Amino acid sequence: MPHSAHRPTPTLHTQMNVRLQGHGAARGTALGRAWVRQMNIIEIQDKYITDTNAELHSLYQAMSAARQEIQVLRERMHGTLSHEVGEFLDLYTLLIDDPELLRSLNELILTHNYSAEYALKIQRDRLTTEFEAMEDHYLKSRMDDLNHVLGRIHAFLKKHSPEPKDAAGEILICNNIAPSELAQVQAQGIIGIVIAAGNTLSHSAILAHSLHLPLIVGAGELLLQKITNGDMLIIDGNSGEIIVNPSPQDLRHYHSRLRERAKEQRELEQLRSKHSRTRDNVDIVVQANAESPDDVSQAYALGAAGVGLYRTEFLFLQRNKLPDEEEQFQTYRDTVLRMNGRPVTIRTLDLGADKTDCTGLTLSNEENPAMGLRGIRLSMAHPAVANTQLRAILRTSTYGHVRILVPMISCREEIILLRKQIKALSIQLRTEGHDIAEQVPLGAMIEVPAAAIALNSFIKEIDFLSIGTNDLVQYLLAADRNNAAISEIYSPLHPGVLAVLAQIIVTAHTHATPVAICGEIAGDAHYVPMLLALGLTEFSLHPATLLEVRRVIRNSDLGTLKTSVTTLLRARDRKSIEEWMAAHANTTPT
């Protein structure tokens, strides 16, 4: 999306000390000058041209430059970020290469003698009208991605970079930010971000946390009017507070808080070798989510009890062909060996049409990919791909404690079919001379509301459960977590969400089936007392949050929390739940 790079001198009214409030989405504090990024319409110098061939050449060069810029950024990504940010970068590449976009631009230039810039503007206006008429919130939210791509192309047509190069030490103020932009602006020196829209559990918020980039969301529509380029800011990604032109007292408090947090971090580091045990001596299992060797090594070093969710999608992205059985086997085996005997839960492929295609696995565009062909549905639609992956996982089982986790389960029939598939593959592997474990535990991700409601109907068919709260919450509330227009609706603190979580946990305990949460809330210390009160004793989370969650667990009294769960579940609204959480928060380091 095109943005103004002009930075005027701060006006007098912005020199006043002002406090604004948003929602802390990625922890950390920052002190720096504001860069207010306004969204502009595409400015056109020349609407018409005479040399259409030269204009097409300029357009193709700009598209190639935008594609190359994305590829360079993609190659800089490592570990978890390679997958998380990479998904959105891959989407941008697909948009640039969209045949329909190119056809429309060619027609506008060749038929009407429009300049490439004017053709881009016309096409964007057309698409904006189409997207705004859509009823599907997910598809509407994709307009931001398209705007961003067209903005990159336009910037290269104008022969300047889409972002300024002198952003070192600055805090970005904007209406919204795409996930793929986060790594880019951080590389250019941005030390914090405040956005007018957004949600604390959006993809951008999750990625900002991974990048250790303080982020405040939901600061309000007037944000860009209340802050001017060059204003000195203090932002707190924990509390969501924004201080404009801080006073000397504010600055002293900021530096004091930095010292306190440095001390807290040193104290957290001392918990690497400690147990995740409550004050009343109840052991809580804290495992890590991972998808790369770096993630696994970090999890082991931090004392994770295992890998509770190993994502396999990264093996299938940005490739010319599907990974074969041997490549997958070696990757999974190395992961298991790195954990040195601690359990590793490998999730089967959870690609969807909203992510990307790879050769050999063509995914059709879907109106709502979040509720489309993904997870177990994808595996059933492509049995050869699923069989290759399952064979590789089964072969890994002799190298350590391996479990198989299947996403998007919705009914008993899926589990039964999967059990038969695994049994047949096990016989096949043994016949071929491979050693595999006698029993490889099979688990289901509970993220489809129907599966949560009907859990009793199939829980005896599985060995463990993992609650995927990221998707479960958005399905329960019919609220896309990446749609800024309904960001206030998407919240795990809805009474209905808590009721479903409690029902899942109680059902699991009744059947003596292990249950964990692997969504983002598992790694947010703010939610830990609530989850413990609901009876959860297993967490799987990003390695970066493991020590902080361990600290909260060690400061919690499980018995006390459980005695107050009735009050929690009787809460009628989000405010009441937040009050319960505030009353049961613990912040004293151990």
C-alpha cells in the first residue's frame, strides 16, 4: 500500500504531553520518535502515454523488482519466522503473478493508452469495489494484502523504495500493518509499532511477538491525528500505553522500568532448570511449539518437557516438488534426537488454499479457506501425500517418544479411517523391514466446534487431545481474528469460549485422556491462571514465552484457583472475566 515518506517538522500542538491508550499486543517498551505513515491514494503524474510497449516494459520491470524484493526478504527469514512471515510473503508473490491482474493491466495500457501508474489505480479501484461488496469477512481482509502488493509495484514504477531507509530508532504509527511488513520495517530500524486497528491475537500481533517488536493495537481511528511525525514517544507493549512527548518524570520512569525488566529477565533465566510446579506441588507439563531445528534446540535448552506441537508445513512451502518420505523421515528423526528422549508430537500437514500451493499438491482457491480443505480433510483428499508423511513419522517412532497429532478433526469417522490407514501403513513398513514402535499415540486437535461438542462420541478412539484455540475461538465467535473491523469480537474471554474450553477439559479428564492447549493463549502469562483454574495441566507454547509461563505456574496455587472456577464460569460478560483474571493474576518473581 503506498505511503507517504514525507516527514514534516512537528507542529506546536503535538509538543504537549499526551497519554493515549491501546491494547498491548507484543510485549516490550520503546522510546523513539514517531514516524506517522499516512495511507495515500496512488498519485498519478501522467494518465496517458504514446509508447505502450515501453510502458509495458516499465510495468514488468516494476513487478519483477517487487517480486525480487519479496524474495530477498523471504530468504532472510529463519526458523519459525521462515514459516510464519513466509506464508504472507508467498501470498504476495502469488498476487504479483496473478494472470488476471496482469491481463487487466495489459488491456488498460494497450487498449486505452493508460500509463502503468494509472492502470494500477484503475485496477485497484475496481478490485476495492468488488471486495467491499463481498459478505465474507475473510475475503474482505485480503484487500489489504492486494493493496500492499499494488503499492510495492507502484513504488518501483516511481523509482523509489516502498519504505524510507532512515527509520532507525523510530516508532511506526499507522492505521494497520500486514504481517509480512513487520520483518521489513524492523530490518529498517523500527523499534516499535502502534496501529489504530488490529487485534491482540491477530497474525501481525503473533509475528511481532516472535520478532520481539513492541506492538500496540486498537489505538483508535484518531491515532494518526493525535501524533505527528517527529513526536517523541514512549510505548508499552505490555499495558498498551502511549506517551506522546514524555515529561522528564516519564523518561525517568521509563528508564527505571527498563532496569526492572532487565532484572526480571535475569530472574527468568534462572528458571531454565526449574520444574513447572505449582505452589501446592502439582506438576504442570510445559512443552514447546516448534517447526525448525532452531526452535527445537531452544525448547530443549529452556527445559521444555517436550515438543507439544511440531508443525510440518514448512517442509512443503517454497518448493519445486513435494518432500519425499526420506527427506521427511530425516527431518522428523533429527527433531526427535534433538529432544533427547523427551516426547515429540508431530502434527500432520495443515496447509490450505489460504497459504500456498506446491508442485504435486494443487489447492483450488476457496471462498473461505479457513473453513475449507485443510487438516485431516486435506489428508483424505490427497491420500498419497498423507501416506508418505505418515510412513515417515512411523519410521521415526523407534528413535524416541513420538506422537501423531491430526488437525481439523470434526467427527468419529475421520478418526476411524485414520486408525485403519495407520494400521495398514504399519503392516506395510514392517513387511519392508522397517522397525516402528508397537504403539504410536494418536491425538486430535480440537478446533472445530462440532468436535468439541461431540467429543464424547469419539474420545475413546484417541490417545490425547490438543486444543487449537486460535481457530476454535474464531469458529465459535464467527469472527476472523485478522479482520480489524471485528477485532473486538474475537476474544478468548467470551463466556461461551470458556464454557467450551471447560467442557473439553472435563470430558478429557473424565476419560483419563491427556489434554493440552497449543494456541497462542497457552503462551500468554495473562491467561495461565484462568487455564489452570479450568483444570488444564498441559501447555504447549512458543519457546520465547516458556520461562515466563513457568514463573506464573510456580507462583500459582492450583487448589485456590480451582475453588474459584465456579465464579469464573458464571461470568456473564468479558468484563467480569477480566475482573476475575485481574484478581487472580500473579506477578511476583520466584
